[in-house]
Amino acid sequence: MNDTEKEVVEILQIKDFVKDGRFDDAVHTIGLYIGDANENEYLDRLENVIETLLTLHGGRTVLRFLIENLIIDIPSLLEHLSKRDPVLRFTFLLLLKTICEKECDLFLPYSENLVTSDDPNVREAALQLLIYMAGGDAIIDDESLIKTILIKLSDEKDFVVEKALQTLKAIGIKSPKFMTKILTDYAKEISEMAENERIKDLIDEILKSIVSIDKIEEIVEEEIESSEAEEKIELLDKEESEILNKEFELKKKKLEIKKKKLELEEKEKEILEKESEIGDEKEIKIPKKLKKKEEEIIDKEIELKKKDLEIKKKKLELEEREKDLEEKEILEREKALILKEELIEQEKALSQVELELKQKSIEQKEQKIKHDEMKRVEEELKKVTEKKEDNTD
Amino acid sequence: MPLKEEHILKYLNTESDTKNKSELIDLLRNTIDKLCFDDCERDRIACTLQPKCSRRHLLKLRIKSELKIDDLPKFCYSVHKGVVERFFRNKTVIYRPFDAYLYLIDFLDVFFHGDYRKLNKFISFNKLEDAFKIFDDRIHNRNEKFEYLKTDNYLIFKFEDRIHVLYLNEKYVLCNANRESITSLELLNGICQLYAEIYFPEVKLAFIPSKHVEISLKVPYDILTKISREPLQDNDSKMDQYFWNTFWEDLNALTQYCDQISLHEDKNQNLEIILHVSLLTNNYTEEGDKLKLRHRDLRLIFNFATRIYTEYYILWI
């Protein structure tokens, strides 16, 4: 059997496995088939596999297994496909569409590197895969990745620019607010240079495609909410810093406890070692029943330790809760103190007003007394003068 | 009522003001150019998987109009060539590239890859004998399976059941000829000769210039005497089945594509069936014009001839 006949047999075997639903066997055979190839044969064999899978019901599942098991490595696959005709390349990308939509985790980690590849065909293919991913269940919100795609709007190849544009539109449909922010920030960054006019136009195009009247309302509402939220966040930050200080103190205490535990464990080990030494000597004499009992005891000990650990966990949880409660109490006390201070101040103010009022009333009384005395003195003087006149008469 | 295709065609035929006509055609041309060079090629993946014109027929428009490669949407053409190549190598394709036009050099690159530069030179400079040496070498020494035939203006290739017609003067090739009409009697005669050499070598072919090609088939007397004289019985042979049931249906079908079919007994009492095949069929357009004969129609005629020859002629000679 020559090499080509052997290959045909292997491909037929793969086809049979896929048709019979024996996907693991198919994956294994494909792994061997590709693995056996030398550098020259690799691309042809890869193409044969892809060709075979393209036409088979279940081929997509096998492909997913191949990617999951790293038999087909996505970056190197795209690089190899770049050397093939566009029909195969793009048909294969189409084959990956459903997997991209449903399991974007398989591809997303490679995306940023592939988008910045030296090969424009790879860049284009990576962007197409991102379009498929954006069309699926996942929301792409990796700022670094989106910025990398944004940079591709100024790629030297027009077809890469077009794909980048489509990718950003596709991502933006699901998260318009996030995308609008990144795009506007980027537009501000590049606004100073005149040669970036085209990129600005492209950004404008993306924004127009992702922002509708409904979405604008949403974005505005979210912005108002976010400003309110920012204020709240400031307050929370203060509280957080206080809590963090307390946490820090607690951690210190925990570390001390751990140190003590370690010391205790070391001591336990030493004791166990001594026991085992003694045990070894005794082992020969100890019957099997005793050994079983010992094992049971050890199991029970382990269980007890587990329970201890659980209890400790619960204790820690309780402590945490208590701390939370204490913090709340402290906050309440602080609030109460503030209220008291305010009351005291108000009382002081009231007492001052009272004093002032009292002083005024005293002054008024004094004036009255003075007035009365004046009247009395005048009357007495009148009486004295009348008496004198009577006497003179 | 909205504007329809026939309104535009009628307007183009009847409008006397050439300025109006050219304005309309300009509109059409600009739309086509925008579609090809801007809308479709802008996204290469869409251009590859879902071209904006069905089966890239706008490429055909440009190639048949003898435009050069620089006047074509290049990526679209490269995909088109790739599809022809993949189909030739029996690989998966998005659509089967029937009636695909390629430039001579690209056709040679796809079908005769190792020798395509030499072949292009020989064919371009009309040194066809040198080109035939390469073809023969490939057939006899390199185990390649194809047949070819040269006429004055065409070089016809047959790879398996697919026909490719090289237009020697225009330097382009019709690949996987199917629904395209046969453009001349010379080409019709060439294709008939090529098929006759392969499938029914003893059948008489006659070329009546500027009229038609005659294909004369014979059913020997021995065969005729073995056919049951009565309508079908339960134990009738395959031959009876054919001549009582299918034969007249075949002839009836062929009347659509043949100018004339004549049946008569020759001097040895053999049944002689003469098919007169011209460039026009007996089918009509909505306007009442005769439809042109297509490559796929010709294949039906050849299937009939091959059946009569292999099943009822060659065995009895």
C-alpha cells in the first residue's frame, strides 16, 4: 500500500467514525493522521481533514473536540490556512461560526494576538471569528482587545479595515454604552492629527450603526445614574477605608493565631513521630484487629478534625458577622453622639437666650424701681416744701 | 405598475434619442461597477461565500467582452478561478462553476499546472503542434485522463463528462459548459466529433456547412426481428421494454432539440435514425424566437446515440 492509498484509507476511516457517531475515535485517528505528517504534508493533510469534516454531519462536533484537545491549534491553523485559497479559508471560518457563537472561550484568548498578526489574512480571519463571537451569547467587553481592533481601522490592507469596522459594529450592538465610551475616548486621542480624519469617519460610522434613539435614552439614563452612583461610591470608599483598617488589624491577629497553630502542629508531629517509632516496634506484635481499630480511630480523628475545621469556619463567619454588627453599632453610636452634640449646642443656645431674657427682665425691674423711687422722692420733696410753706404761713 | 425588465429592454430597442439610451446604459454600468469593485469586493469573505451576482456572472460579462484582467475585480476573479480549480479536483465548492469563463493562462494553470507557461506561449503564438505534444505526453505518459480536439477556431477539451471550450482567437475558455448556447456550427461539429470518437466511433457524422450536423444511427435488422410484434407481455426482454416504452419517448424528447429526425429502412433492412442537429432548437422564447441549442441539450442527444450504439448496434456487428 503506497502513501496515497494509505491516506485514502485513513480518511475513509475518519469518515466512517464520524458517520457512526464515534467522535472520540475520529478525533484520535485525525490526531495520528496529522501528527504523522512532515512539514510538506501537514497542510495537505489538514486540508483533507477540513474537507472531510466540512461535508459530514457531525463534522462540527469533531472539530470542536479537535480544538478542545489542542490537536488543531487555532493560531497555527489560521496561519496555515492563510497559505491556501480563499474558498477553503473562508469556508472553514464559516464552519467555525456556530462554535464561536456558543463557545467563544475557545477562541477569545487567542484573538488579541491574532488580530495583531503580521499576516493580513490571519488578521482578517481573526476579526471574522470575533464577529461570529459577538453574534453569539457572549458579550465582548475586553477593553484592551477592543482598542487593538480600533487600531486596525488604520491597517494597511483595506479588507482588514473593513473587517475591523464590521467587528466593532457587531460588538457595539450588544454593549453600545461601553463601546460609545471607548470610541469617543479614542476619537479624542487621535483628534489632533489631521491624517486621522478617515479613522474619525469610520468611528462615526460605527457610532451611527450602534446608537439608536432608544439606546441614546438608555445611555443618558445610565449616565445620570452613574453620576449619582459616583457620589455614593465616594461615601462608600470612606467607609471601605475604615473597614480595611479594621481588616488589617484582624489579619494581623489571624497571622499570630496561625503562627501559634503551626507551632502546635510541629509539636503534634514530633509527638506522632515518637509514637510511630514506638508503634513500629510494637507493630510486629500488634494483631490485625488492633490495626483496624487504629485505622478507625484515625478516621474518626480525621472526621473530628474536619468538624473542628468546620466549627472554626463557622466561628470565623460568626466573628465576621459580629464585626459587621459591631461596625454598625459603632456607626449608630457615632450618629447618636453627633445628635447629642447637636442637642447640647441647641440647649446652650437656648440657655443663652434665657439668660439674655432674664437680664432684660432684671434691667426692666431696676428701671421700674428707680422710676418708683424717683416718684416717691419727688412726692416727699413736695410734701416737705408744702410743710415748709405751711410753717412760714 | 412598477417599471419592469421588459419595459427597459423595449425602451432600449425603440428609443430614437441615443443620448437617452446612453444615459440609461451609463446608469446600469455605474451600478455594476459599484457593485463589483465597491460593495462586493469590500468584504472578501462575503465576496467569496456570497457574491452579489449569482455565480459571478458579471465576470462573464467582462471576460466575454474581451476586457483585460486589469479591468476585472481581481479578488473576485481569483476566487472564481479557485472555485473552478476546486471543482476540477473534486473538492467542496460553494457553487458548481458551470459555464465559468477563465482567461487562457488561468485555464492552463488550473488544468495543466506544470506546463501552463509553455502551453500559453505555444497557443498564443499559434504553435499548436507543440502544445499537442505536451497534451499527448500527459495522456500517454503521465496517466492523465482527458481528450481534446481542435477545429479552426476552437480547442475542445473533455475531462470526464465536463466540456471546456478554448476560444483560440479570443484567448478565453468556457469551463464546464452547460447552459451556455453553442456559438457556431463549427463548434457544434467539433463537439459531436469528439464525443463520437469516444462513445460511438462507427456512427456516421456529416457536417452540412451553414445548416446542421447529421448524426446517423443504425439499429440492425437482427435486432429489429427480435423485438416482439405485440405490445408488452410480462416476460418481455429488456430490449422489448426499451423499444415499446422508452424509445419513442426518447425520440419525442429529442424533437425539441433536433431540427429533424428521420427514420427509415436502408437497403439491408436496418433501421436508420438520422438526427439533424443545428444551433437552434424547436423550443421558443416568449417573443416567439427559437431558443439556441445549449451544451446540456447536446448531451441528451449524445446519451441517446451512445445508448443505441452500445446496446443495440456494436454487439450485433
